[in-house]
Amino acid sequence: MSRYTEALKAFDSGLNCAQSMLYTYGKEYFKEEAFALKLASGFGAGVSYRGEMCGAVSGSLMVIGLHYGYSDPTMELEKEMNLRVAKEFMAAFEQRNGSLVCNQLVKSEINTPEGLEYARQNGLFNKTCPGLIASAAEILESLLEKYPVEKLSNI
């Protein structure tokens, strides 16, 4: 099964958008796969149903950090690379989907009780989020291929 398909299947199983992305593309970085799910659990629905940054974007940024991030403030190459890939990801996602903001993407103010109820009653998450996860997966896969980690020293 491709990771793209695995991310969609993860969402269909009940995971949120951020969990679906981090689990699929970052689980190998964790001692236990469940840690990826736990880490991303608060980022779904625009960060804990605040309707802010899309969970597929948040999860993808976590994956980008795992691949290109830094753990020491003197790691200048890693800082530069992480920022480059993250910015490229967000620009591509926004261009493709029109926004990075969950409320705008699902077309409902899910940070209000009325907006959340409207989104749930009208199946907006099930109608919208799989396409956003697919979009995030396609962009993330292209960036992981474009910037292989083993070639960082050549950049």
C-alpha cells in the first residue's frame, strides 16, 4: 500500500488529519508508532477544533521537522533546509487548496458550537478532509523526493 493510500485509510479509520499525516510519514522516527498518534492528536480540526491551521498541514510540518529539522541551534544547514521545505510545502498547499485555515477549507466556523454542529450535520469533514490529506500527501511526497535527506550536505 502506498503512503498516500495509507494516509487516507488512516483518516477513514477515525484518526484526525494531523495524525493521519504524521503517523503515515513519520512513524519510523518514533520508538513506538503510537507516539506519533499521541503527538498529533491535539492538532486535528485546525488545532483542537479551533479552525486554525489545517491538521493535514500541521501533521506534514511535523514530518518535515522530523526529516529536515534541527536539535541544536548551531545546525545552520538543517535550520535553512527545514524552513525552505516547510515554506515550499505551505505555499504549494495554499495554492492548491486556497487556504491553510481549517475554517476556510471546510467552509464552516468550527470553532463555534453552531459552526461545528453545521459541519458535522452536513458531513463537511468527511467531504473535505480526505481531499486535503491527499493534497498534503502528494505535496509532501514530492518534497521528500526533491530534497532527499542524504543529500543535505550538497545544498
